[in-house]
Amino acid sequence: MITLRLDPDLEQTITNTAKNLGLTKSDLIRKSILEYLRKLGKQNAWEAGQDLFGKYSSGYHNLSSDRKEIVKDKIKAKRG
């Protein structure tokens, strides 16, 4: 058996959601934990970072091969 404390807003959300789904709060929490663990176990590296990949794109598609030249150009441009 596990006992946990929830903030009042989260507890109210759980109560409302369980009522809307016709479940007890315990059933909703149990199903939620099982689903979370299932997703956690199946996630590969791509899925884990999918929302981050390319998020801060530099616009350069050749960074791995031309990184030194790109940095030199940036430095020259700042020096005027």
C-alpha cells in the first residue's frame, strides 16, 4: 500500500476526472501509473528527444563538416 499527499488542485482534478470516467480515484491513479510506466519502458532515444530535435536550428546543414570555417567566418564578421 502506498500513501501520498497531493496538492488540493491536483486532488480535485483527479476527483473530477475519475467521476467523469466512472472510475474510483484509486482506479484512475493505478491506470495512470501503469500507462506512464508502459510508455517510459517503450521510449527510445528518438522518442525521448523528438520534441527537442531541431528546435534551435542554426540554419546550417553542414555544421559537422564545415564547423571550423563557419566559426572563422562568424569571428571575421564580428571584427568588421
